[in-house]
Amino acid sequence: MAKRILAFVGEDFEDLELWYPVYRLREEGCVVDLCAEEKGHTYHGKYGVPCTADMTFDEVNPDDYDGLLVPGGWAPDKLRRFPKVLEITRKINEKNKVIGEICHAGWVLISAGILEGRTVTSTPGIKDDMTNAGATWVDEESVVDGNIVSGRRPPDLPAYMKDFIRVLNAQ
């Protein structure tokens, strides 16, 4: 049976940080569902690449998924304002399922309150936010701490996705 991954989407997501992981996971045989505030709505990345949501946050049952992808860009700052996004993130974390976050995506994990005592990376722009949330921040292309896989920015996507897939397959 194919592994199922949930990916959060919102306006101004980082185009490569959504689509590179989605395509890599689909190449691995995973089913990736794109989840946003409005089902069927087309959201646009920072550079204009479109993405149409398969489902709404309210339609998600976290138990149906083997992992979560949170792309960066400016979308995470908006996504973290939805209580349902934070609830989904917490429930996936509680089940020790893989969570991938890259660049500014750490904002969602910060607001979900799941970074205390974790070692992570991100874009240096949110380093202080990560450490203020109780995480240890390191400047590495990809960091794995238990079920959380984090990356800094688009050039780090190959290492980040190798780690994400390794953690996913070890579950």
C-alpha cells in the first residue's frame, strides 16, 4: 500500500519547496494530498507556479497519513493562523510520523508548539524564532531529529528529501 503524505498549501508558498518534494514523493510511489483553506482553489507560489488544493484543512484525518510536508515561502506565516493546521501538525507529531519543514515552514511547527528540545535548521531569517521556541538551531543543509526533518532553502532540497524519504521508509 502506498504511503500517504499531506502537504499544506497557501498563497505565496515557495514554488520549489512544494513541487520538488511532491514530485520526489510521487516518484517513490507515495500519494500526496494538497491541503489548503479552500478545496479546488488554485494558490500561487512566490514565483507564480499554481497549485490546486485537493482538500480543506477540515477534511483531513491525520490518522490517514504517514507524514506531513510544510513548504516554505510566505505561506507558513498565514497557515499557522489556522487552528486546524496546528491541530493536524500536533497530531502527526504525537504519532511520531515524519514531518518535513524547510525554510520559513518552521513557523508552523513553532506555532504548533512542537520544537521544544529539538535540533532543527531553517532559513537563517527565522533562526531566532526557532531558538525562542526552545529548539537548537544549526546551519546545515538537512537535519533529522526523530520524526522532524528540516532544511534551509531550495539548494538543500536534494539532501532534505533524501532524509525525508529515509525517515518515512523507516516508520
